[in-house]
Amino acid sequence: MYAKILHRIKNMGFRKKITGISLAISLIPVILLGIFSYGQMRSLMLERESLALRETLRQETDHLNYKLESYLSALNLICWNEGIRTSLSKDYETNVDMYLAYRDVIDPMFLTVRSLNRDITSISVYTDNHMNPHGNVLRPLEEAAGEAWFDQACRSTAPFFQISEDGRSILLLCQFYYKYVPYTNILCMTIDLASALDTADSLFEDNYGFLMASAEGESLFRFTNISGEAAADMPDSGALTQEGISRDYLVESSALEDTDWRLYLYRPVEEAAAAIRQITYIVLFMILVCILLVSCTSAGLSRLVVHPLEQLSSYIAKVESGNYEFTITSDSTDEVGRLIEAFRKMTANLNHLVNEVLRAKIAQQKYELKILQSQINPHFLYNSLSLINGKAIMAGQQDISQMARLLSTFYRTMLNKGSSITTVESELENTKAYISIQRMMHSDSFDVTYDIAGDVLSFPILNLLLQPLAENAIIHGLDHKETPGKGVLSVSCYREGEDIVFKVMDNGCGMPEEECTRILSADSRGYGVKNVHQRVCLYYGPGYGLSYRSTNGMGTCAVLRVSDSLPPSE
């Protein structure tokens, strides 16, 4: 994987590399700074939220401590009231005396305490004194024997708090202390739990939880106002009473003074983090702006640096394709500017050398052509062919006469009075004469068709260009035809823009695709074709020459493209 990435980076364009490096160098600090800023802001917001939780919980703890203290004060008011103590510890001789104790001492005290503290829903005394039960105010001690708090109340005279079995009330219990009285009296004050914790449901507007738990972690009271996904992941009371409870919640706890109970206040971390979302969006927007600015700057700088190199690369590609006719300049004096100037001088020298070589090769081919033409004595040849033609006519041999005329036409147009320039009409006349001779030699085993545009006949071209193509099509194409049917040779010529296009097609044996390219460059069976291609390229320049298309077993198409005007040197 790493090797693939490295390979892809190596093959990237130089401009992309410069842009990428600039972006990386510029954006990494920006992104790191943005991440650091977000982390710091999140940490500060969570710390601020923790302080808010801590302060709110402190106020709630103080409020509840005050209430518990008021309950204890009410209990002490009863337990240490001499009238109450006496009424509960004496032996009554008559029911009247007991009634008077209820009416004048016990009931007024209990009513006074309840009227002063509306959270107290009932006050009961459980006694083993032989007193008649009096509603819920005075009950036999044996009725409390099955309560969870009974054993602790009997063992100690210290007041303590207990949650009722239904979880709706706080029980404040205390045994009356008597030094010389044999009776056991237990005071049970019932306090409405919801009234005692009346502010627990308004500590925050929403998304928070409040828990009161025992020292063992048992939930005594719980209020939650959490919605959404956080509600599904809300921790239980056991988890809240452990340190490091959850990374999803902020939790603060506080102990109550007069009990072993603890209060817990918690909120989802996401609720606290929501306050920094707007700041986060601003930071992200600034990062995006920085990325945009850095991208534009990097693109501009990379273009400034890489554009001369790209220009130089395009000129190198032109040189590679054989085009030396261009001018490259640079007003820069840095390393790239000096490189461009050196390349300009090199291409100028190379262009000069190439032109010298081309002129030498052209002159050499002209010389070789003239040598070939001079080897034939035109007058002797024409006279001999004329004599043969006359004898054939006298003997009634029309085929021989036609062959003599065709040969005369072929050599006349081929020799062209020693000139290397002819017209399209003369070149076609030469090719037609050659094809007619070949048809006679092949006993008309193939047909020929011509499609010649009339507006191209007068244009000048190099001579001996088309006949080698027809010769190659007959000898290497039609002569090796294996498919059924008669061979067909097609010759067409038309004008295309400022070019003249010749096409020679046959339905012969065809050739492989790689042979179509090799026939124009390497020494092969098509030496005449290679010579034509080189002559056209030398005279007319890049963009002109010969090309082949062929399907093995179906035929071949040769396309020759020349300009409608000769170079000035011609």
C-alpha cells in the first residue's frame, strides 16, 4: 500500500506536487491549531459546567441540610418536652387521666410541630406503656416490631433517618431517653420525601439528573429530566456512586451532614458540550477559509514556479516529435530561466544541424534518381517500342501493340524528361499504364476502379509516388489472395483542405497490424513503399507521408497524403 502511494506521488505532475507540498506545509499547522483550540474550548466548557454543577449541588445540599436540621429540631422539641416525657412514662390510674394527657399535652404538641413544618405528614409514638392506643399518635410498641428500623431504634437513643418501604417518605426516629423509667418509647416522624426535596426538579431547565443514595449505594430518591440518546445511556445508581463513572456524564456529589446519605447531580457531557457548538462551527469555518486561501495561494505560487517548466516540457515534446520551428524565451534569470535559455540555444543548433542533414539527404536522393533515370536511353527505348508497336499492328497482334503503347506511356511518364516534379494527372497516367500492363500480365485476373477528382489533376507533386503503391498492392496483396472472388484494385484521389490524398486499396491477403508500421521504417519486402514515405516526409515535412490500414485475409488500404503546393526550395 505504501509503495503504491509513493509510486503515485512520484508520477504526479510537478505542479500538483508543488501545490500539495504547499498545502501540506500551510494546512497542517492550521488544522493542528484548530484541533487544539477545540480541545481547549471543550475542556474549559466542561470545567465551567462542572463548577456550575458543583455550586448548584452545594446550594441544594445546604437547603436539604437546613430541612433535616429543622426536622431534628422538631423531634428534639418533642423528645425533650417535659410534659411529653412525663405523659409517656407515668402509670395512669384512670382513663380520664390518660385522656387529659392526650388532650392537654400530646395532641397540642404534635399539632404545633406539624403546623410549623408542613413537610411532616404524621407523628407517632410507639410505647410499651400500658396506655390506650390513640389514633396514629400513640401505638403499641409491638406494632413496630416488624419494621426495618425497629432494632436500630431499640438499640440507640440517637435520632436517625430512614426511607419508608414505599420510598415516598422519610422516617425520623428516636427513642426517648429515660434514666429510671422502665418503658420504651420510640418517636416516628413521617416526612413527605417529595416535599423535603421540593427543589430537586428545578435545579436546571432540562437534561440533568438528581440522586440521593445511601452509603451502600442504594437509590433513595431519583429525579431525571434527560431526553434523547443520552437518556438511553443513562447510568444506574450504582455506577453514579463510583469514581470515574462515565465519560458520557459530568457528576458531582456531596454528603449530607446529619445522615450517611449522599446527593449526586449529573448532566450529559454532550449537553455541556452543546454550548461550544457555535464556537466550533466558527472555528471550522475559519479553517475552511484558511484552506481556501492557502489553496488559491498555493495554486498561484505553483503556477508561477511550474509554468516555465511546463512550457519547457511542451517545447521538449515538440522537439521529440521532430518540430524545431519555434521560439522560446524567458525574462527570468533564475535557474529555470538559465535552463530555458540553454535549451533555446541547443534547439537552434539542433535545427541547423537537422536542416543540413535533410538537405544532404534530399540532394543524395535527387542524385540517385537522376542516376537511375540516366541509365535508360529514352530515345532508343521509345524508338524500339514504336517499332514493336508497328510490327504488331501489321501482324494483327493487338495485345502486343497495346503492351508496347502502355510501356511507352509508362516509361515516358516515369522518366519525366529527367525532372523530379510532375503533375497529378501525369502521375495517374503513369500508374494507370503500369496497372494495365500488370492486368495483361495477369490475364485480367483482377479488376481496377478509379475515382479521381477533376480539381486535383493540375497540381504539382513529386513523381514516382503512386506507382510503387499499386505495384505493392498487386505483388504482395492480390497475387497472394486466398479468399474466393475476383481481386479488385481501387485507386482514388481527392483534395482535403490544402492536402491531396491518394488511396490505393486491394482485397488481397492483407497483413498483420504490426507489419503496417514496420513496412514504412525497416528494411522489408516493401522497399519501394519505404522509399516513397521517406521522400514525401523529406520534401513536404511532418504531417505528410504514407500510412497503412490492413486486415489480415481481407485486404489493405494505403493512404498517401501530400500538400497541394511544393516547398519553396522545389
